[in-house]
Amino acid sequence: MSKADNIFIDNMRDILSNGVWDTNLEVRPKWSDGTPAHTVKKFGIVNRYDLSKEFPILTIRRTYFKWCIDEILWIWQKKSNNIKDLKAKIWDQWADEKGSIGKAYGYQLGVKHKYKEGEFDQVDRVLYDLKHNPASRRILTNIYNFADLHEMNLYPCAYSMTFNVSGDRLNGILNQRSNDMLTANNWNVVQYAILLIMFAQVSGLKAGELVHVIADAHIYDRHIPIVEEIIKMPCLPAPKLVVDPDIKNFYDFTVDSFKLEDYKFNDKKYDIPVAE
């Protein structure tokens, strides 16, 4: 069975059994009817996924693989902050009339900075160091730019990636300040697993371990019945990820460069409300 399923189920059970509610506090998120969207949470969850063993996608609930890749390419490859460059509609509610989400996500990755080796944006600096300075302990990105927060339509949730080369393996740590566990947890895991796999391939390395650190791992009150149903679903074997082996340049990857073989999943569709 999929290890990603086991990790997800353990997380959810832990939050439901041992989590802390914020019902005694004023909260920013609201449901579409104006009701405060309260959560139960655990602080400081750390999950580890060995990408050399299996691809970490849920089977107890379908994760839309192609949409995950489209968004991660939108942020890290296109370095875009405009929803017109994104196929999915997941960012529409945070975009202005021009389609911009402000100085957030891809915008921050595309800003160039000066180094002794020249000017790089954050993505190109990572790619440069993986090839030229693999022993470096400084290979990381950070899009939580305090100077620009007031111009971001949504503060970054997944805000930092740290890369580390150990032998011939590329490992990574994804730091996330906040994670809506039902809506976005496996979505983020799939995305950053794909990102690590892309960076490894173009750097002549093998994808190793993805460590996901979540400061505030929460379940919304209206999500609980859905969560309780999903975690009772039978776990199925993880699918096999196939990546186009001919791609050697990060900017040549497309959504169609990846496919899943034998992806079987619980195909029930859930009407999951999203708090704003």
C-alpha cells in the first residue's frame, strides 16, 4: 500500500484526536456564508518521503496529478504571478482584475540577486549550485519576503525549499507555515516531490528524500466528516512515476513530461468547501 496514504491517515488521526481547537479565538478565514472557519490543529508536523522507493501520491483520495504539475511549473519555471498563465482555477479568488496575485510566489522566485558569480534569480541560483557547488549547505529558496507582504494577495504557505546533495542523491526540505490538510496537503507533497525529481534529473543526481515540515497542520471544522470518511478508505499500491529521461534542462519540462502508471484511487468526488 502507498506510504503516502499511511502518513496522511496518521496525521489526520493525530490532529482529530490530539489537536487544539481555535474556537475561542477570532480567526481570519471565513466560509462563503460569512461564518468563521475554525480549525483543529497540530503544531510542528514533520513527514518524510523517500522518493527512491515510491511516488508519494494518495490512493484513498484522488490527487489531480497534472494540475499539481501545472501549478508547480507556473511558480518555479514560469515564475509567474498571473493566473492567465495557469490552467487550473485554484488561484482565481485571489487574483485582481488583471489576473495578478501581487508580488507573491513566482514573482519572488523570479527576482534577480547579485552574487560574485553573477546575477541569478532564486531558481537559477539553485540550478547553478547543484551543478557547480553540490557540497554547499546554502542551496535554498525563500519567498516569504517581508518587504513585499503588503503587495501579496495571499501570503506564501509553502515558503521555503532547502536542497542538500548527499552522495548522488538530492534531498530537500519543504517548509510550510500553514497547511489545510484535506485540501492541500498531498497536493503540496506531490508538487515538491516533482520539483525535487526535476532538479535531480537536470543536475545528474537521483531524487532522494523529501522532508515536509508543517508549522500549523489543520483541519477545518466543515471538513471533518469528509476526513473521517476518507481515512477509512482502503489503501492501494502506489503508482509508478515515469519521467521523460531525455530532458536535461529544467525549462524544457512540461506537464506531459510526466505520467503515472497504474494509478488506482478512491474515485468518489467530494464537495470540499474552501475557506477564504
